[in-house]
Amino acid sequence: MIVRKAYKYRLKTNQEMEHKLWSFAGHCRFVWNYFWRVNKHRLSNGYRIMRYSEMDYFSKLLKKSDEYSFLAEAPAHLIQQKLKDLDKAYKDAFDKKQQNKRMPTNRKRNIHSSFRYPAPNQLKLENRRIFLPKLGWVGFYCSRKIDGEIKNATVSYRGGHWYISIQIEKEITVDKYREPKDIGIDLGISKFVSLSNGEQKLPINSFKNNQNRLGKEQRKLSKKVKFSSNWQKQKRKITQLHSKITNIRKDYIHNVSNEICKNHTRIFIEDLKIANMSKSAKGTIENKGKNVKAKSGLNKAILDQGWFEFARQLEYKSAWNGGEVIRVNPRYTSQTCSNCGYKDRENRLSQSKFECKTCGHNENADINAAKNILVVGQTMLACGVGTLVATMKQESVRNREIVLP
């Protein structure tokens, strides 16, 4: 099976190199915003938007003009790739099959500072450094060996540092004759995951553990003059702290998902509607919400777990290991006894305790729910429901670009 992976490393930069990196990122962002404004004006006046071929033609004219001649400083294929990204963004926006379709927006410096080298023949890799056109040899902190054929490289800025994501393509051998081993997974807050075999993983709670420090730094920012030198320094501190919180969460999710995928062939996980679960309870001016503060704390705890990212990682890692992930409707799984099947909301005495009113079965509530998820998922497969969905998801994962830390 041919898969695509991406190895992400932090670049070793100096002041001169960072100046060029910011310049290239700025030129790419300028081109995006320029043609985004042109297309926005055309749409508002009832005209068709410019496609990639037209945008590329006019971008070359911009380079030849006196006003926009600075665009020639960046490699041409970086500008072209950014225009292709904009063209794809419009295609996705007008695609009725896209669930979360939305129009492209204006790009900002502190949020969107990245560019991609799409031509693999222009990239050279040697030990712990990579050759990038118009930048030369750039060193990076190599945490793991790159294994595969290089397809492209994306340079991005985040949390006070520049990173490079090197995408490779390689063929992996999938063991089709692995011993079948099923597992059910219940997601939670007090316990990050509870498995049907009785194992439980505690949450990392990266945001909660750094929340007080983050609030302290944000209060410092509010007392400084906006856009002043001290304000910029404090802003960078907050950005770096947000980056740290994200990295802690992702690292933990990678470790847990790796362990589960390597030891199980079929993974049954509850299909949670996270967007609905984490909706605000404020309500409207006419109909004010109830228990707003408590719901706000619950929403923070839910989003701090990273359930969506965990399920995404399970899907592609399981496919790489010859397994599959099947999503199960979690309805009544926490109220049903895994021993006798009796369903009653009174069975769950508290958040962690479960005791069946009929057979007296006593167990941790999350582990009981995980066992029910396993049974429901196996029943779905036995009846032929969900097999097609699981196969389609597995095929889509194999062709997807995956970014590893």
C-alpha cells in the first residue's frame, strides 16, 4: 500500500535567513489577498471568478510592473502554488459535496505565514539539512529519520519558530493475516479513554494545567499599549504558550493512538457530535441560558481532550497497520448493562459508578460503556451495517496527507 507521510522539524535559522523566510511568506500572502479581493469584487458584481490560469498570467504581469516588482524576490513556484491553493479553496467553497464549505478569507501575517515548495527535484536532503531554492542549505533539528521519496516541503511559522514539513511517499507492507483483535473505546473527561478490556488512560489536560499561567500573561498584555514593542513581546509569549499547550496534547494523543492501533485490528469508537456537545449555553437576549458558567467549564474540558484529533489519528494509523476504525452510535451505551443488556438511566449511579438494577452487575461506568460500544459495533458488522462505511473511510485515509510531529 502506498501512503504519504509528512515529517515536521524545527529549522535552524539566523537573522538573515529569517528575513528571507518572512519575505517569501509575505509575498505569497500578498498574492493570495490581491486575487482574493479581485474575485470578491467580481462576485459582488455578478462576474465569474478568476481561475488559476488567469491568476497565474496576471501575477506574471504584476512582477514586471514597477509597483509590484518585489514579487520576483520569491521563487516563482511558491507564488504559483499559493495561487493553486486559492483556486482549490474556491472549488471547495462551490462544491456541494463539501460538508463544511466556506469561502476563502483574507490572510493575516500572524496567522498565515507559510509557503510550499511543490517541486521535489529542487529539494536536496543531506544529513540534518535541506537545500531550498533562493535560501540555500538550511539546517533542522532531526528527531527521526526521513524514510521515503520526497514529494514537497512546506515551511511555516508558529509559536516563535520556523518549521519545515517534508512530505514523502512510500510503500508499506500491510499484514492482512494479523490475528483479529477487537476493542471498544469510550471517550471521557475524567478518563481520556476507557477500553473494553478494562484499561483506562488518564487525560493530559494541557490547557487546564496552563490556564492560570495563560490568564496571567493575557492580563499583562491588556495593560500594555497596543502594537507597541512591549506589546509585541508579550504577544509572542502568549503565542508560544498556546503552541506548547497544543504540542503537549498532540504528543499524548499520538502515544495513546499508536499503542491502540498496534495491538488491535478492529477499533470501535463512539461517534460523538463534538460541535453540538460544546455549544454555548448563553442563549439569546429573549431566552437566556441556564447554568452558563458550568456549561462553559464543561465545554473547555471537552475541547481540551482533542477527541476529534484522536479519532482522526486512529483512522489513518489503523489503516497503515491493516486494521479499521468503525464509529458507533453512543446512544444508551452508558445506561445499558454490559452483562445482561438491561437499559435504564437509573443504572448509572454517578459519573464513574454503574450498577444494574436487574442483575446487580457493578462496574466502572466508562468501562461498561466501552464494552457496550464493542458489542454494538460487532453487531453492526455481523448484520452488514457499517462495513461499507468503514471500507470507504479506510480508502480515503490511505490517500490523505498525514502530518506527524
